[in-house]
Amino acid sequence: MNSRKRSKQGRIIIFSRYPVPGGVKTRLIPAIGRAGAADLHRRLTEKTLATALSFSADHGAEVEVNYEGGSEPQIRRWLGPNITCVRQHSGDLGQRMRIAMEKAFQQGARRAVMVGTDIPDLKPEHFKQAFEVLEEQDLVLGPSTDGGYWLIGSSRPVDIFKNINWGTETVIEETIATADQQRLEFKLLEPLTDIDAPEDLKKWRPDMVERRPYISVIIPALNEAANIVRTIGAAETEEAEIIVVDGGSADQTATLAAQAGARVIESPKGRALQQNRGARCAGSSILLFLHADTILPGDYLNLVFEMMMDRRIVLGAFSFKTDLNSRLMKGIEFLTNFRARKLNLPYGDQALFLKKSTFEEIGGFPETPIAEDYYLVRRLTRRGRLGIVPAAAVTSARRWQSRGLIYTAVINQIMMLGFIVRIPPDKLAVMHRFLHKKNNRKAAMLS
């Protein structure tokens, strides 16, 4: 928690949970999926916080987020480093709310108001009304249409949270009865609807009830019949759509991909062109570009979601690993991951992912004859941070083995130097083809 000076006037306490797919808004999962529900919770929390901060800027009340789940660094990466964040106390909901309110008064607040994060119609005016009520009343309640309340506030410490059947339709009735028993003066604000169940979502945003993928896995492919089914299988999840963009394969790549459940799109050959075409067809908000010979980790969707929770990240990638278990390759993997983390230069076969809106803003992959991934990364690192997931996407070492591990590593570094000194991509492509043809001739002579 930061040490900024506490307000002596009022405090807004936001009760929230760190979003994890499958861990929040669980009643919405059948309608919009695990990641969709978690993403909705994320957006509603951000909206609630923005509304509270807007009121605070004009009226001087402080804002505090009481959270559960996640860690303080995770919360700060998500909501920002200057937000006061406090982990919720242990106990049932009533105990946690009571302690949060008591601490507000102990720390000097004259009035305290608490809200959840699932009220999309919450406005700064509602906070204004609540604090005005508390100038004259002991208690203010904002009833929700499901029988609970979306806001509770008091002008002094009160023990209003005992013997309440939380999560039922009688919460507001029981709270009012307790207030009457304690002879507390209170006032009700207007009823609002919280988003807990699919029917609530349908009334608020009918367009969101139709289930959509959270992530689009875009696989450019050319003659990858030997790998495509396994790659698709590892990426398959209810939360993802898999798009294979075939560049004119002469083998069964397209047929096998369709049989494996992927959406297959035809395209002229060229990895940048193929990936851009796949992105245009994507129906999700997150794009992941996957090489046809690379296997994603089993929990990749949660890993992507967690990385994208960091508001500073504009591009993510997985750690680099191949399916070749040799000491030399392990050394190459180490150096590649060092380069990715320290120099912000991951390979394309590390499965790059980013928001579709960001991808469209920069114009997609530059359609160069070589290293479209490098040029995309360089564009994006000017806009924000790059994040590397600790888990690895495992790529085939076939090209390394066919060309020679050391030779391939040297060629890659030559190409990287060429990018850095700004040799035009078409000239680098010619150089790349020449070096590999020379190596192929040498290998043929030795054999």
C-alpha cells in the first residue's frame, strides 16, 4: 500500500477480485466462456475505478481497492502503481466488509462508501448522492434489482453486516431490518442492476451473450502436413478459434487442418501476407501468431490472459525452446531467451501475441521478404513494453538440424546485424538465400 496522506473527508472502497479465467463471474461462463467472463470482470472493475476516480478528482474523496486473489504486484500492474490497494481481510463477506469500513474510520475518514465492481450503470453522480445522504443520515444503501445492494455507506462505524444471508434475494431486506433494529437512520438510492447471470448480461449488452473466442490462433502454413495436426491439437480450446492460412501447399496440409477443426483460409505464399490475411478474418480481441511446427504449452490461454493484464504490455511472446535435447541447442536456447528478454527481440516461433486493435493500429506485419516478425517487434517496442512468458512454446529443430546448429545460429546473428544497421529487407533476403544455398552445396559435397 502506498503511503500517501489519507483524506479526512470520505473514502470510496471498491471490493474486487483479481481476474483469472474460471475464477470470476463463474455464472457467466456457460454464456461467454472462462476468459470472456474474466475479461468482462476486468473491464467492469476498470470502469468502476475510473468512475470513482472521476468523482474523487472533483470532490476530494480518496479511493481504495480492497482485493482478493492475485498479489499486490499483479494488482498494481493491472490497475496502476498509484492506486491504494489493500488485501481483503479473511472471513465471510460480511466480516471483510465490516473490517474495511472500520479501518476507514480508524484512519480518519468522516464518511465511507463501499461498492462492488459489477454495476455497469454506476456514475460519479451516484457517489455524490451517497455522500450527500451521509451528511444527515447514518446509512445509505443502493439496492440492486436482484435483492442485494450495489452500494453501502455510513457516517460512523456500524455493525450492519451480521446475520445476513449473502448471495440471496433477501440481502437488502435483512440489511434494512438490521438497520431498523439498531435505530439507524438511512436512505435508499435508486435501484441498479449488477451483472451476475446471463440474463443480466443479455439485458445490458445483448451483443455480448453470443459466445465469441477470446483468442485467435493464426497459423501460416506451407507444406506442413507432418506437423499441422499436432500443432492444432495443442492450441485447441473452447476459448480459441484456430485459423490456418495455407500458402498453396502441395501436400495435405489444408485438408488435415480442416479435419482437425481449424478454419482454413487460402492465401498467396508469404508468411507476412498469410498472417495479415488471417488477422483480418479473426473474430477475437487477442491475436496469437503460431508457426506450424510450434507447440503451445497446455495452459497457454491463462498465460496469455495474465500477460495481457499488465497495462504496459503491447506485445507478448513465449520463451524459446526446441524439441532437440542437446547441450549445444540448450546453449542456443539460453542465448535466444536472453536476447528476447534483454533486447526485446523474440523470434516469431516464440508465438507472438497482442491485441487485435494494436495490430490494426500499426498496420499489421510489414510484407517484407524476410524477418517480418523482427520489424513488427521493433514497431511495437516503441509503443510500450514487451513481455516474455516463462513457459516455453516448443518449436521443431528440423531447420537447425538440416542446416547445422552452429551455422544456423551464425546466419541468424548475421541477419540480426543486418537489421540493426538497416540493410534493406530485399537485400537481406538475397543474402539469406545465398548463404543457405552455399551451406547446402557444402553439405552435399560432404555427403
